[in-house]
Amino acid sequence: MSGPTDRSLGRRTFVLGTTAAAVSATALIPTAAAASFGYTDDGSNYVVDTGANLVFKVSKTNGDLTSLVYRGAEYQGYGGKNSHVESGLGTSTVTIAQSGSTILVSVAYGTLKHYYAARSGENNVYLWTNKADTSVSATRYIVRVKAGLFLNDEPDSYTYAPTTIESADVFAKSDGQTRSKHYSKLRVIDYNYIGWTTGSVGLWIVRSNHEKASGGPFYRSLLRHQSADGGGLYEILYYGENQTESERFGLQGPYVIAFTDGGAPSSSLYAGNLTTSWADSLGISGYTAASGRGRVAGVGISGRDTAYAYTVGLTNSAAQYWGSARASDGYFSIAGVLPGSYTLTVFKGELAVYTSSVTVTAGGTTTLNSIAIPSSNDPSNASAIWRIGTWDGTPSGFKNADLMTYAHPSDVRAASWTGNVVVGSGTETSAFPCYLWKDVNSGIIVYFRLTAAQAAAAHTLRIGVTTAYANGRPQIVVNDTWTSAVPSPPTQPSTRSLTVGSYRGNNYTFTYSVPASAWLTDTSAYNTLKIYVASGSGSTSFLSAGTSVDAVDLLT
């Protein structure tokens, strides 16, 4: 899967898809074990020396990471705060043990268990978090990094700006550009790690496989940010913002804090490659070794539109997984799956076009025959008089769509959210706004002509959406004479979405049966379609009821 366009001002610090292989030659190669490997107790912290170039400290009081010293330089420290689970756990039971070439620090805070592990000769800290219930409000780990150590190469997530414009976490600069920690640009499937490099030192978080997270492969969340006080690197294991699924509980990890000599972290640490057989006997709560997991493999997928990438997802109430389908034939393989029954979903882009069920057993491979996607499952296959956008589960191609993953809708870089659309102009998709709001651009007009035969028949109009805020949904008016009923709102996330860099919700298609009497019989005249946003919820402006658009078409 290809990565996003590099819009940063500095060095690119994400590795997406096959890009990882290109940089693996620069990856950190663990050094030989040194005699200094071990730990001490300074009274307040357990001090772990990896025997390479990394020494870190864990508070004996609350399990915070209080120091990260690499090659003699301290990197921990953001406004006087430590690195920790959530915003800090409070008083905890913290223990340490060494088993051969591994040191494990265990943190118990009520029902939550958290772990740090070090391996002799490696500049890595391995982390696991086991959340059993909702006693901790969310699950994330924040590495807080001292200010001034790394170039701000993702300026849209730089959170120091003079004016707050929304919820104390979205800001505006004096030039009208917006900033927020939410503006990461990336979906979970798009990255293996995030972080910074100076060219001689790299500091990264390598993400886990997110099997106990929620939201699926296309979920977007805050990943990192910088401010005047320092920087934060996040591993988000559950985040409620624009969430489409219930929270899952259980052990998540390992995810890794990795230091390098400037290059990318070793690809051996990536979620799909990392094997932790050395952790099998450490007694980590909720840990399942590779031998207790299974695999799902598919021979292929037919009925695909080869212009799109396809992803296969597995999900149940306890876990989630995904893998890419091979472009040539749709072959896929998803390994490391916990035993159980799962819903298997095939996505065209981000649009679900096929579902079935599959059972996974420990130590086994569930092999599936070639999957055939029914033609009717892909809305693109329906014959249309005209179509705006593409049915791929995203607002891609619409006006401002790319910008909205890393900016607020009020950003000066955004094109006007108003303006009408003419079918057949060649710019109908790029002129159509990716988002519609009740208080901003409700009532946008689409102009189109029909032949005499088309005007003599009833037609179905479809509007596909990817998410909605405050129950925003489209109501249509044709030629100012025919008005649709207000449709019922589908299930969508209840929090902000469109203003925090995410269009990902629950894809839904609204259909409207328009009678022949609604069309103009003059074939030289333009028919008008007005699309309004209906809802009694929301507030004003960009927080009024709104929705994100996938595609609009009029069927034959």
C-alpha cells in the first residue's frame, strides 16, 4: 500500500507499506551484549541499563518512565511530565525481575497491568498494556520528549498557536493555518512507526498489531505532536474520538520505544514481523504465544476493481486483524490471530463489499477458497446516468478531501465550502465539497441535463456517506418541486469527526426514489438537485450537523 504524499517541511519520518524495505538497510542492528546489562535501584526508580547505548528509569511509585538516556543524552521530559500510560496511573505496585538476557518491569494499577522489557544489547524498550475494564478511561501510552531535540517536520500537528478555535485542542496561527495534535494524516494501516530523526539519532514508537484496539485498519487518531514545551509520541490502544466500535479489553503489545543512530527502526520490530518467543515465559498477564494463535489465508478474490487496493479484515468482540489483498489475484494471509469465530470483511478502498464468517484455531491455518464479490455488492457496478465521486468508502477526490485529514475546515488553505456543481463540466467531483454542514453549505446545487427518455422515467438517486456529526443526513429537493422525506439517521460515532481530521465512520447509502414528474421535459434545460443537511442536533458553523460524502449518483 503506497504512502501519502510528503507535505512536510523536513525529513519524512513515517514508513508506509513497502517503503519500509527501502530503509531497512539503515535500521538499527542490535549490538553485542555488554557487561553493563542489568538494573539497579536508586531509591525512587528502577534503573535499567540495556548494555547498549540506552539507560531508562521506571518510577517505583507509579510506573512512569522518568528517564530515557541514549548515548549519554536525556530525551525524556515534556513540561516537567513523565512518559506513561494515559496521563499517569497514580500509586501502583511496581516490581522488577531479570531472566537471562531480559529484564521485565511490571506495573499493577488496580485491574490494569503494564510492562516494560529490555533485552541485552538492544536500544529498545518493549511495552505491553493489559486493560481489563473501564476503570482507566482510555488506553494510550505517551512518550514525552524534551523540547528542541528534533526538527518539527510535521507542522500541522504542532500544537503551539495563539488562538484556540475548538475544544481547547484545535488552534489557529495568525496566518489562518490550523494546528492540532489530531492532525496526523494517517490511518492505522498506513504506518509501522512514528517518530523523529536528526540524522544521527532517531526516536520512534513502533506500533503494536492493535489486536485489542478498536476502529479497524482505517481508523485515524492522534499519533504525535510538538509544542513549545516538547513533543509527544503516542501509541493509541483505545481512543473514543469518532470511534465506530466498542472498546476491547485484554493485553495489547508489544509496542516498542526504539532509538537508532538516525535510521528507521528495524523492520523486525514491526507488528507483522515481531516475534517475542523470549517473552513467552515472562508471566505477562493475558499473553498468548505464537503457538496459541492461528492464521487465515485466502486463495484469492475475484470481482475486484483492480484500480483499488483491497483489504481483508477480521473482527469479533475480543480482537481485530487485517491484511492486504495481493493486487494480482487477491491472495491474502493474516497470521497471529487469537482462536475464535470472526466476521471476515473485504474492503474496496474503505468500502465493505463482502462479508462472511471464519473460525480460527490455535496452531492451525484456515484456508479459504477464492472469494467472489457479487457484482451487486459494489455500488460502482450499477449503471448511472451520472456519478460524482467514486464508491470507495472515502471522500477522496472531492473538494478539500486531502486537506481535511490534517487541518480544520476553517483553515485558510481550504477552498470555499460553498459553490454549485455542474455535471458534465469535468470538474463536478473536485467542485463538490467533501463535507456538508447544516450551518455552512447546506443546499448545495447540482445542475444536470437529461435526455427525453431519461426525463420520462423515475430514477433512484443515491448519496453515500462515510460518517456524520450530530445526526447530519441529506435531504434532497429536485427542481424546487419535489422534496424527499427526511431519512432516518444511521448509526454513527457520537463525537467530533469532521473537525479533527477524520471522515471514518460507518459507510451508509441513502436512496431516494424520484418520480418522473419531478424532471424537466426541456432537454436543453438544467435540472437542479439541492442537497440539504437535516438534523435538529449540533451547534453552529463547523460543529453544526454535518456529513462526509463518498459518492452521489443518479441511476438509470
